[in-house]
Amino acid sequence: MLKQFFSAITAPRTKLVLVVRGDLKMSKGKTAAQCAHAAILCYQQSQQDQDKQKLVECWSFSGQPKIVLRANTLEELTNLQHRAKKAGVVAELVRDAGRTQLEAGTATVLGIGPDIEKNVDELVSNLKLL
């Protein structure tokens, strides 16, 4: 227990960002569900990469910080996904199943991270809170 406490103090600050498409006008419930999907996808993807597992540990021990931001268009979202992947940061795009408000395959939310806060901020510093 004490070891976990000290490793959490010296661990880098990490976070996960959820970028929601603002142009879709999803309901609050739909948005929340899509954000949950993105967070789970990012966590699962990070767990499969040995280099990312330590970051997930740091993120978990620090309370799993998450920030929700807005992208104005699909193009903005996909450009961000490409930039994140190029930077070596996990970036998972959620596509809706089409059972309620949106057509099947509609890209709704991009999850980025969990990763070192500075790496994530460099990608999303121009975006506004949802």
C-alpha cells in the first residue's frame, strides 16, 4: 500500500479526453453513453499495449481524470484522431450503432488517452469544453 502511495506521488500527471461532435446535437443521455463507449475503448486499447500499461496505472491511481471537449465537425474529429495516432497517443473513435437518434456508423466521440497530460494537451489545447 505504501509503495502505491509513493509511486502515485512520483507518477506523471495523466488524463483522458473525450471529444464530442458538436454538430450532431445529440441528447445529453446519448452524449453520455457515447463518451462512456469512448472511455472504455481507450482503456481497452491501452491495456493491449505494454508501453501504455504504466500510463493506465498512473491514470487509475490518480482518479482517472477525464475532460469532455467539443469538435465542431467530423473533419475536425478525424484530423485530431490522425494527429493523436501519429504522436503515439491512443485515439479511439466511437461509431454509433444506429438504434436510436443517429444513423448506423455515425462518428460521435473521439477518446484520446489516457496519456501524459502534456501529450494530450498538445493535441487538444484549441478545443473548448463541451
